[in-house]
Amino acid sequence: MHTRTFVLFSVAAVALITLAACSSSSSTAAPASGSSSGSGKITIGSDQANDHGTEDATGKTTFEIEATNDSSGYFFKPTILQGSGGQSITLEIKNDGSVLHNFSITSMNVNINIQPGASQEVKVTFPQTGTVEYFCSIHHALGMAGELSVA
């Protein structure tokens, strides 16, 4: 009887340990302020984006954002650009990828295509509060999105 109870208890313990080790969390953590290397996925608006870091552009008048693709997928680097409420900034969107990319911000009527190896400049304004999403209209469904965020 003791052997049978021990075996049942042992099987139950192993099953619980296995379930705990195999479970995964689907929460999305808020991005850290400042600069981060980024990896994995984050939520931008209602989209899953390939995370390639956060940069602070507060006080700057120009900033470069890479639009690219590699073995890890399609992404903007940085994925999140922080600034001050109402700050105007000229973004140089540089296509470091091997295919045509796009940079769009619906609320600002921005929609530009960038050939591989080329750059395009676009002037944008950070929202007074919150965030504004930018995305590649060609690769949006593949996680190529980012945001302007008020720090």
C-alpha cells in the first residue's frame, strides 16, 4: 500500500513540475525607458511587433530609424522612439534591408517607400501624451511596427 501511494505521489509531483516548466506567460511588459537592445515581441497598439529596442530622442531635432530585415524577421530599430510631448523631429528612415520597406503613420498622413540601401526623411511630431504607431505597410503583418512615445 505504501509503495502504491509513493508511486502515485511521485507521478503527480513529476507531472506538476513538468507543467510548470512547460508553461509560458503571454503578458507584455512595458518597454524600459532609455536604450535597450530589445528582443522578442512586444505589443504596439493592437499589433505584435518585433522588438529591437527603445531609444530616447528627447531634445533632438533629427534621428535615424533603421527599416530592415534579417534572419530574425522584419523590424524597425529602434522599435520605440521616446520624446517630449509635441516635439517635432526629422526622422531619417534608412532601409538597411534587402527588400522594399515602407514607413507609415496613419494619423499624420505619412506613407513613404524606401528602396534597399536608400534613406528618406520625414518630419513628425510626438503626441502631447501617449503613443503614435508607425509601421511598414508591406510587412506590418510580419511584425514590422513601432511607436513614437512620450517619455
